Amino acid sequence: ICTTPLSLAKHWNQKYRKLRAQKVIKVNLPDYEETMRSYNELSKEEMRSKMKEKGVQPSNPSVERPLYLSTTGDIFEPYVPPEGDGKVSFITKEGAKQKLDFVGKKSKSMLAIRKLRKFDDDFEVDDFLVMAQDVYMKAHNALMNVRKDKEELLLHVTEKAYPEMLHNAMDKTIHWKMLGLLEPLRLVQARTLDVISKENLFCQMTVRFHTQQMLAVYDRFGRLIYGSEILAKDVLEYIVFEKHLANRYGNWRVHAKIIPDWMPAKEPAPKTFRLVEEDEKQPQSPTSDSSLQKTKEPPPSEMPALATA
């Protein structure tokens, strides 16, 4: 028996052998009639089959997404400062009336502090006021250096107060300093609010600041546009501090500043503009109207008398 070796012709590239073996390749041509139909006309089963054919997983409308709440977007119950606060003595009639109103509204604040102590057993108002003053000063010091470190300011202010403090302040230089307290800090209002669930509590404390401060604001050219570095002013402010009680690592941060309606509006800072130099006056042509000298005709009384023969 004589056997001859078989020679098999192999392609030099062993890849895509299956595709090379096929004589005809089916191509899915687009169906323009189907594409003209809107998705609203398709039934749920047709929509499901089309998405399954294309390998797209249908979306589940009941999918829950995590939501992170680190702060609230407003003040729960804004404290209304009495008119003339800081200028009225308790001996006068208006001062005594303000004191009685403050005592009457103190019950809601006591209930809020009671809820607060369920999350923080060691909470004391005196310790909180000391901490509030420290947070207030750190927030203003971080505002002066915000161009170097923007994240430091978020450690002491909430996400609501962050854009309000940075509004129109990025191209300016701020010099601020607290010189002292004119009156001890006082907690005037405390409120709590549950968000989504009863266990997710936020607490807001309104603190009365009556201090002496120095503020000077310079524009980008180094010119003083507001305040003075040698002039101290008495400042009465109502600052709202907020804390997420449900967060174990939450801190007290500056949330807002209450501006009463009866307070007069401050004088706005002057705006700066680029100085445009005047163009040099070009010599005018002699044919222009301005170069023509207009001669005035003398009145008849000043005209010389004509000699008569």
C-alpha cells in the first residue's frame, strides 16, 4: 500500500476562520418604518423586546438612590430681632417689653434643647457660646484666606452660607479683625426639625453677637472701597449655627445671618472701572465748519454815517 502525504492549505492567519468559512454574511438592515414610529406608540411588550434585542437592560422606575443631606436650605423659624435692640435699656418701657417677649418665646427653645440633649448628653449652653465664638472667628479668618484654601471655609460654614460669603469677594482683599465683645454672647432661639424621618434631626441655634470689629475691603487694584483699618465700629449681629444631630461626626457651623427688616440699608461699595484715556485731538481741516470764522454784522447804530454831497 502506497500512501502519499496530504498537504492541507492553511491560511497564514488562524484568526477569523469561522468568518472566512461563511460564504454569505447576514447584515441587519435598518427598518425605517419602525424608526418612524414614536416610542409612545409602542406597547410595553414591544418596548421590552426591542431593548432585549439590542442588549439594553430596561430601567426600573422604583430604583432607590442614596441621598446625602448635610445641611438645610433655609432657616426653620427666623428670629425677629426687636426694633432698637442694642440701643434700648431694660429700665425703659420698650426694654422691659422686649424682655417679657423673650421670656415668653423661651419655652420652644427649651423643648429644642431637650431634643438636642438626646443626641448630645454633655450639651451646655455656656460651652456652646464659647464654641460659637470660636467658629465665628475661624470662618471669617478663613474668608480672608479663601483664595489659598477654599476647603477650609467649608469646615466652619454650611453649604448654604458658603456661596453667600464668597459672593463678589474673590477679586477683593478683605482685612477683618474682632476687637472685643461689648456684651456677652446670648442664645436667643433654638429650633429643631426632622427631615424625611423623625430620627434625622437638624438643630439651629441663633446667637446674638454685640461686638466691636474692624473691616476693610480693597479692590483688585489695592484701593480701599469699604471700611477702614483704623476705625472700629460696634456691630450687632444675629448668627444662626446649624448641626446635623443624626450625624455622629457633625459639627456646629455658621448657617446664616439674620438681617431685620427695620435695619437701614448699607451704603453700597463704589464700583471701579478702567480709566480710558482721551484720544489726542487731531488738527482739523481748514474747510471744516469749526475753522471758519463767523463775522458778526455790527448793529445799525454802530455803522459809520455815509457822507452826503
